Amino acid sequence: MSIRLKMLLSFTSMFLISLLFILLTASLYTIAATGDLQSFRDIYKVHYQVNPLTEQGESIFQEMKFLAKNDPDALQNKVLLREYDMKLRAEKSGLYVRREDSQIFESLTFHQPELKQALPAYDLNNYQIRSTFNISERFYAYAKFDFQYSDGKRGSVFVIRERSPFAELTRKLLPMMSLLLIGVLIIANLLLFRWITRSFIKPLHQLRNSAEQIKEGNLAFKLELSSNDEVGQLSGAFESMRNQLQQSNELRQQDEANRKELISNISHDLRTPLTNIKGYIEGIRDGVASTPEKMETYVNIIHSKAVSMDKLVDELFLYSKLDLNQEPFLFKVVDIVDFLEDSIEELRYDLEDKQVAFDWDNQATGPVMASVDLDKLKRTVVNVVDNALKYMDNENKRLGITLQADLEWITMVFKDNGRGIPEEALPHVFERFYRAEQSRNSSTGGSGLGLAIARQIIDGHGGFIWANSKPNIGTTIYIQLKRLTNEETGNGNG
Ligand SMILES: Nc1ncnc2c1ncn2[C@@H]1O[C@H](COP(=O)(O)OP(=O)(O)OP(=O)(O)O)[C@@H](O)[C@H]1O
Ligand SMILES: [Mg+2]
């Protein structure tokens, strides 16, 4: 059974129960107003509306009517009239007989001085023989018959019954009130039903549709959140699940694309030196290297290609191990000032060889301690300095290394005045295989892994590495590491 149907049933049963209550209340009220169940049943009978008298009262009235037609003068006989009145009293009714304007008989039941004025005028045609009147708050119904006495004087006979104004009110208002109540009930039920189904069924339908879409692999849609209630929360959770799925899907596709690109890059970078090696070996085999000098040249080229291949494979291996988090970091607390000075010492020969003017500026006072993997950090510095030297093809080459430190961070700055990196290339230089000049020409040497490895290593230290560059002015690489406080250093040493 669907929820909609269940709700429809529950609303209907609520409606029926309310209806039952209304009917019950109405009947209790009517019984209270009219006195008994019998009269409640009678209150809406046609008889009651047309003829306000009881059956017994009615038959007495008919008798008197007959008398008025056939023996009108008998209706002056007080003894007879009193007899009729006695019978009528049992029916809670009374008798009133009029001759011209004077009263022949008035039942004691009424005690109403205004009765005479309240009664309708004489009407021989007897057009309206049943009606009602009221004297102040009391409500009466009557049946009357107009006739002529034998002497031609006008006479009227009334059988009057007092009716409870409460019952009269009930009779008039109850159907209207009940209808109104039932109407309100129906409308309220319908509105509630609509409201609930809207806030409940519609989002559920949406959820089902979304789930089906996801099943079919379509994740690129957005679930509209319509409310804040439980269903809305469910939709929210569903939407965030869809979002996550979509993101991981995109990530997977991205990874897939990366993997393909990686394989193609590796194949390309390995093929170039391999082709060279093959070519020179074929040259030797075919006797092109005829002299010992030529042979030596060939062998040297083959060797250098093999070395560069070895370096590439080595870099690739390191990069992929770092990427897979399979390269362990051996952290040691060291003074970065010492570390940089050692590194510079090792670089000095290279710098002199390439005629690069060199600045070392230590702006920190005292030791600046950090927890680092020495070999890997050295590799990073070598990669960065390598680049600076490699991409410096101008006169007046200049490399500056600066150490800055505040209480929290240590910053190493490597500033060269080389060719710089084009603006559009700058955001990508830390990506693997990325090279600013895209032609993968091995004459510039690099495979585009140096800075990618550097970033992996600095990430592994919880630090940051970034670059600033202006074409033809120079490039600055920043490496930032977390500085250890004195306390931490103590712990690190102990
Ligand atoms: N100091 C620099 N001056 C100018 N360009 C630079 C500098 N450092 C990096 N680049 C640019 O960034 C690219 C990426 O550098 P990265 O060190 O990752 O690769 P590579 O030097 O080409 O190859 P590898 O370092 O693997 O031998 C370089 O190809 C180069 O275009
Ligand atoms: Mg490099």
C-alpha cells in the first residue's frame, strides 16, 4: 500500500471519526434542547413543520373544526370548551376561542395577557390555518379555524402549543451548523492532505528519480532542497552523497587520464635516448665508426645517453614512490643554517665552473632548527639550484640564496636572474613532466620531474614550496619549513 493511500485512508478515517463526534454532539445537544429522543426524531418530520400540534392535539382540533362548520354555536358552550381544554392540556396545548373581538374561552395554560393581541385577525377563507407567533421570548405554534356563529358573528378557534425557543433555534441552526462544520472539516482535511503529500510524497518521488539516475550513472544533476524537515534532511544527505560520488567519479576519471598521460610521457622520454643508443650501436655495427677516435665518440655518446636514461628512471622511481607514499622519510632535527652552508659548499665548484656570481645571505640569528630528512631536502635544493643554473643562458649570471626565519617558519629563498618562467606556465611548473617550453626536446635536458619531486618532498615535511618569476628578469623559488621551538628541539635531541 502506498504512503499516499495510507494517508488518504487515515485522513478519511479521521474525517469519519470527527463526523461521528459532530453527529453525537449535535444529537446530545438536540436532546438537551428538546427533552427526549422521540422529539429529536420528530423535530425534522414534515408533520412537525406543517403541523405544530401533536397527533392527539390535531385530532381534537379537527373535531372542533367539524363542530365549527356544523354546529358553531356549540363553541360558545364553556363546559364543552373546558372539556376540550382538559384533553388538550394532556398534549401540553391550550385552547382559545374568540367571538368578534371578545374572548369566549382562554385556557389557563398560557397566562399571557398579550395573547389576544398576538393572535391573527379573522379570515373566513381560512387561507392560513397553521402558523407561529411569539410573545416576548416565548414561542407559540397554533392551528386555527375561522367560522361564523349562527347569528352571523365572526368566531375563531385556536389550538395553541408553546414550543421551546431552544428547540426552534436548534431546528433552524443545527442543519446549517452541521453542514458548515462538515464543510470546514472536509476542506481542512483536503488542505492538510495536500500539504502533507506535498512536503512528503513529492520529495520522496524526487529522491527515487535521483536514485534511478545515479543507478544509470548520471551524477550531473542537483537535488533541490525544498524543506528543512526530516525529508528535507534525507534529501540533503542524499544530495551530499551524490556530490561525493560525483567528485570521486571525476577524481577517478582524472586519475585515469593522468595515468595514461604518465605512460605516454614515460614512453616518450625513454624512447628518445633509446633510439639514440640504437642508432649509434647500429653505426658501430655497420662500420661507420671506422677510426678509434670516432669509436670513442660513439661510445661516449652511448654512455651519456645511458646515464641520462638511468637518471630519468631513477627520478621516475623516486617520484612514483613519493606519490604512492612508499618512500619513507627519515626525520632528524638539524640546524638549517648548517645544512644550507654544507649544500652551498658542495655547489661552489659547479657555480664557479659556470661563472655564476653567488650570494649567501643568512638573515636568521643563531641556529634555526627543523625536523627534516636530510637526503631528501638536499635533493630538493639540488633540483632547485640545478634549474637555476640550467635555465640561465644570459651574461652576468647571478644566484642568491637567502635564509629567513621567524618564530614559526623557516624560509629558504633561491633567486636567479635567468630567463624566467612565462606567466601561463608558472602555475604548472610543480606538476610532473611539466616543462615551460613544451617541445620535449632532450637538448634542454629535463624531464619535468625535478620540481614535482621537490614539491612531494616538501609536502612530506609539512612545508610549502612555491615560485615567483618574471620572464627575462629571473625566478625565485621559496621553500618554507616549520621551525622547531626550543622545547621541541630538546625533545628531538633527547
Ligand atoms: N629557475 C628557473 N628558471 C626558468 N625556468 C624554470 C626554472 N625552474 C624551473 N623552470 C621551468 O619549470 C619547468 C619544470 O622544472 P622541473 O625542474 O620540474 O623540470 P626540468 O628541469 O625540465 O626537468 P628535470 O628537473 O626533471 O631534469 C622547467 O622545464 C622550466 O621550464
Ligand atoms: Mg629541473
